[in-house]
Amino acid sequence: MQFQSNTTMTQILDALFAIYAERVPDVRKITAAMVRKGMVASQSEIINDHIAFRTMGVPNLGIASFEKIFLAHGYQRMEFYHFEAKKLDAYWFAPPTSDLPRVFISELKVDQLSEPTQKIIRSYTDTVTADPVDHLNVNDATAVATYFQTPLWELPSLEDYELLLAESEYAAWVIYNRYYLNHYTISVHDLPKPYNQLESFNSFLKEIGIQLNTSGGEIKISGDQLLRQTSSVANTVRASFANQESKVIAGSYVEFAERSPLPEFADLPAAELRREHRREGFETANADRIFESTFISQLKK
């Protein structure tokens, strides 16, 4: 990722990315191939459009807790999104400087799930009796990075995981993966031609053996046609559950975003285009399909 500054937030993001890249082999596979093709010289030249996190919408957790980390470092809460079928809410957060990625935080509306599913979730999350971020030094990069990797509830049983999976694949993902980085996003429009358009970049991805999320089509397109997104299918991990049980489950994945210039800046030369000239924010319909990168329907293709 490309940062122009060395701040607590850039240190937090670097620490998060290092662990994420270890857990998601596609990250380094894609970067290495991009270097071979001459798109970038190294990982540090890839511009990160946004990162995303998943949370449980329960007392002391969820967006209300999680956002405090980013708000403390100058991020601003922006538009709200609701996903009716998946029972999710989300906000995106704008960074204080243009070298930082946008942040997308979603939460599961636990109280909208069936009673048995709620009971399973709360059997784990009810052990969190106070907002953990309130006791976190958000200006200590090491402490924050550690927090993201520290379990807030006990290791779930495989039985509970599979019961959650049957009603909400999002719930199952969070109960096991917790606050691991769900994905980072390569800013495709910042790459050299022809890879600055998703059609060419997707062809490149498939050539190197990256499986793409096909829910809603390989390219998810916003209503105004100005935001186009693709994602890989999540890499799987061998998960260790309680009682020494294990199962291969969905981990994290990589997203790819192409943001077109806003109509009033469409005639600007490419060299003059900056972030503020391009389409901002997100699109509910696109994000709804991107969530499915960790779903069985994509993993089993």
C-alpha cells in the first residue's frame, strides 16, 4: 500500500495488512504477477481504494464500537447502507488524507435473526460486558493492531459455526474470523493502460488463476455506471474449532475497484485526475454481491 506519511494510522494499517497478506495467499500472488507485468514495481505502489471489516451488531460491539478507532484518527463517517436480505447495516468512512484508504464497516443486525441463531451468537458475544475500544489506547499502533487480532469471545464449536452458516453466512464468518481484515481493494483506475479498466484487469487475474466472484456478474456496476467492482473468491483456511475439531472455511479475499471521473471532470487529462475528481462512496447493490465472496455458493464453483 502507498502511504505518503508515517502516522499511527499508517502503522496500524501496515500491521493489519501484513497479517492479512499471510492469511490470504492471493494477495502476494496478485502483487507478484502485477510486478512481472510491469504494472507496479512493488506492493507499496499499489493504491488501496478501501478496506472492509465485518462486525456483530450487539451491545458493546458493532459499528458504534469499531468506528471509534478510525474516528480518533480523523476519519469521517459518511453514507449509510442497508442490506435487507442479508440483515446488514454499513457505513463508509472517508480518510483525513488522500494517501489513506476509505474504510467500509458493516454489522449484522443480530436481533433480526431467528431466536435460536440469536441465542448462539449471544452465547459468545455476551461475554463482552463493556466496549473494549473504550479501554484501548487508540494512539498506540501496536495495541490497536493487536486488538484486531485478539479474540473477543471464546473459540466457537464447529456445531455452532454450522448452525450459524445455515441462516447467515456472514454470522458464521464473523463468529470465527472476528475482526480480521475482510478485504483490501486494488485501485484499478490508478494502474497503467490497459490494466486501468476491469475488463483487462479481470482477464489478467484469470490468466494467473485467480477465481472471481460471479454473483451479479464478474463486474458489479453502480446505477450511475461510475463505480465498477470485482472481487476474488475468498481463500480458504483450515479452521480449528473448540473440542479440537477442524474444517476448511472461507477466509478473506481481494477486491478491485474502478472509479470513473464525475461528469464535470470527464474532460480532464488522465494525468490531472485526482481522487476528488472521481466517483466517491459505494453502491448498495454492488456491495451486496461483494459480500458473497465468502459464501459457499462462490467457494464451491
